[in-house]
Amino acid sequence: MRKLLSSIFFILILSLTGNTQATRCAHDWLRETHEQRFPGFQEQNAVIEQNLSHTTYNTGQRSVITIPVVVHIVYYEENEDISDLQIQSQIEVLNEDFRLLNENVNGIPAEFQPLAADTEIEFCLASLDPEGRPTTGINRVQTTYECLGDIGGVKVNGTSRLFYSELGGTDGWDTEHYLNIWVANSCGVYIGITPSLAVMDFAPEEDGIVIDYKYFGNNCNSSEASPYHLGRTATHEIGHFLGLRHPWGDCDGEDPDFVEDTPIQAEPFFGCPSYPQGTCGISEMYMNFMNYTDDACMAMFTHGQKARMLSVLNGPRSGLTESVGCALLDPPLPFGEDAIGLYPNPATNCIHIDFNAEIPGDIDVEMVNAAGQVLYRNIESSRNFRSIDAINLSNGIYFISFRAAKQTITKKIMIAK
């Protein structure tokens, strides 16, 4: 009965917030589907959970884990075939969010700031494929089937077409050593979806993440994808991929996500709540990446969530830490013209800044118009790929300066709409 009431509540909230077009995250639905499809799935999940409960992990300073990613773009219409730039922007959003470099980290309430964690997990587009050949980490496949992102609806004998080349989708790459992300049109059914860890034992071909193409990457001020337009659907879904659960459940029941420092809440949060919130009579972490808030209001993982993800990477997903998929990454360049790129140029709604510079400290970034008026200024980490919202900029020439290590590099960009 509680599950039925939660489902009714979820649908109601989607209606009230105007997000009737797609379910924010279908992780829980997919787990129930797999439990029905695979005898023993629930029991195997329980075994994995039991093993994780006995694992302790030091979350102190340690070497960073880099996970190789392959992005499968499965498109029916040409507009679903998103650009390399959009894909790269998603990788950089992930690296910001998982390393606590996101621009909105200062908006975390003071109560929760000590709990915010640099997970020391990063991501790269794979540079070597499973056969050891150089790759961009991007696999593009045009399909003859519509809506393949709706993995619950587009099936053959109960099997989703998306994950299999012979069914009109595309096969994943060695799911033990690569994080596979399928990007496809769900036709308004899902925004993102990730299976439970036990899928590795029952359908390894389907072990990965599915995200609707409209919500993949940083779309700046996209009205079509808003309020899920900043790439944080992937952040949330990779949290599931690395063993995290949603933090809501029965206020007086078992801890729903098995993480001590994420306060339990009765239901998911949507929109951009004001502080404080308390559906279970305590102050709740609505800004956590595993909630359902708008992308602009998600801001943190906790130290407990970090420990759980590292335990998964040390256990059932240890193959990712052994992968050589990132072996051919280009090394950072000296700070200079060649180390900084602005894309696209001309730009319309987004200006993407690509740093590949090896420098100590931060970079002071400033954008001015032709009259010298400062329109944007921020201090960026050299590990960041920052996107500047250009939706309100007029057509014309702009200059972006980068100051670091007693040097200034200035780049020109055109806005043309």
C-alpha cells in the first residue's frame, strides 16, 4: 500500500511541477522489473548489500580513481545525434560534481557543508577500446526504431532493443572495465535510468546507464531540458551505478540508502526548496545529488556516500579501477594559447571553456564586451571545464581573459544567434 501511495504522490508532484514529460529517475522501477525478470535477482542484491555492509573504507586523502566512459549515441532522428562538445561537457560536469568543484557548492547550507565530500572519483572518455585500439570513447549508431531510450516499452520478447546491436540498438563495451552510457530518445518516458548492481550477474550486457538525449550534458539555459539542463541527471545515475540509493523511505523504518550521514526523508524533493526542509521532523539534505531537485539546486555527495562508492569500486566494480581505457589521454599542456579552447565559436546559448593546462592554483576568468564592460568573472579550478550562459548576450564580439601564473591569455569569441 505504501508503494502505491508513493507512486501516486510521485505522479502528483510531477504534475504540479510541470514535469509530466518524463520520470526523473526510474532506478527503483527497473529494480522491480529485474526482480520479476530474473529469478534470484533480489537475493543477489541482498548478498551484494551484505558484503558492502562489512566493508570499511578510508575516505581520507588517497589517489584519484579515473573511470573510462563510452557514450553510445543511438539516434533515430538527426537532432538526437548530439555533438561531441555536448558529450564532453557532460564528462566535465561529472568531474566537477564528483570532485566538489561545482560552482554552486557555496550554496550548500552551513549545517551540511562539513559533510560535503570530494569523492576523488573522476571520469574520462575512453581513449582505448576493449581491443586496445585508440578511440574517442563515442559510439554513434543510427537506428531504424523510434524511442529506444524507453527501455521498458521498446522490447523484443521482454528484452530491451537498446542494448543489443542485433535488435536495433548497440552492444555495450566490456561492462566490467568500462562505464557504458546509452544516450537515446525515451520519447518522454524517462530522463535517466540505471540498474541495481546485481544486473552484473544476470544481464551484464545491460549494465550501464540510459539517459534521454535532451538531458545529457550541460545545456546552459535550454528551455527544452530545463530544469534538468545542467548535466546532473548523469551525476545522479552514476551515483546509482556506484551503489548509491535514494534517501527517502519510512521515517521510522530502516535507513533507505544505508548511509549514516544522509538524513532520511519521507519523499523526494523537487524544484529548488528553501532551507530548512523536514519531512521526517529533521533537517533534510534536499541538495544531495541523489535527490530529485532541479539541476541548479543539486550540490553534493556526503563522506558516507563517498565511502559507499569507493567500497563498490573496491568490490563488485573493481574492474573499473583495473581498466586501461584512459591510458592514452593527452597530458596537460603548459599554460598558454594552445591549452585553452572556446567552443563553439560562434556561440549561441553556451560558451564552453576547455582547460588543458598544467598550472598550480586557480585561473581568474573574465569576459568583457567590445566596450570593455565586465559581463562575467569567476575563479576557476584548472581541473574545471566551465560553461558560461550566453542566452542573454547580444550578437557581437566578446573577449575572455584567463589569468594564472603571472600570465594573461585572451581569447575572442563571437555570439551569433
